[in-house]
Amino acid sequence: MPWIAYIAHFIAAAFLTYGIPHFVNGVSGRRFRTPFAMPSSPTANVVWGWANFLVAFLLFANIGPLYIGTPGDTIFVAAGMLVTGILLARIFGGDAN
């Protein structure tokens, strides 16, 4: 697989991870920050989370096949989720203070 596919899968995993807190807070009826406002309405968060899922899906589906279980894809997807998760924990953790 070309190297660009691994980079695209890393970025797709980042979008997928970034969409989760927005979507979960939105469907739970809680206000949560988005790039548009702090805090945004639950509906805005559902839409923002869904938009991030859509970008992740498009990257996974259209730039090289995704084979979870193969070392390259698994490592890049896991790394994308881990790096994004740590960054989001630090960013969103500041909201609680």
C-alpha cells in the first residue's frame, strides 16, 4: 500500500476520535464546545460529530483500502486515535477547571 494511505488512515482515525465527544455529548443533551461556539447546543454537537465521522469515513473508504489486522493499518489507526485522544484529553480537561 502506498505511504499516503497510511497517513490518510492516521488522519481519518483522528477525525473519528474527535467526533466521538461531540456526538456523545450532543445525543446526551449536553452543551459542549465546538469550533463555532463555547459551549454549543446539543444539536450543533451532533451535527459537528457527524461531520467528523463523515470525513473519517471518506478518508477510510477512498484513500487506500483499510485492512484492520494488518500491521501497517492497525498501527497507524491506533496511533491516530491515541495521539488525538491524548490531545483532546488535555484540551477538554482544561474546560473542567
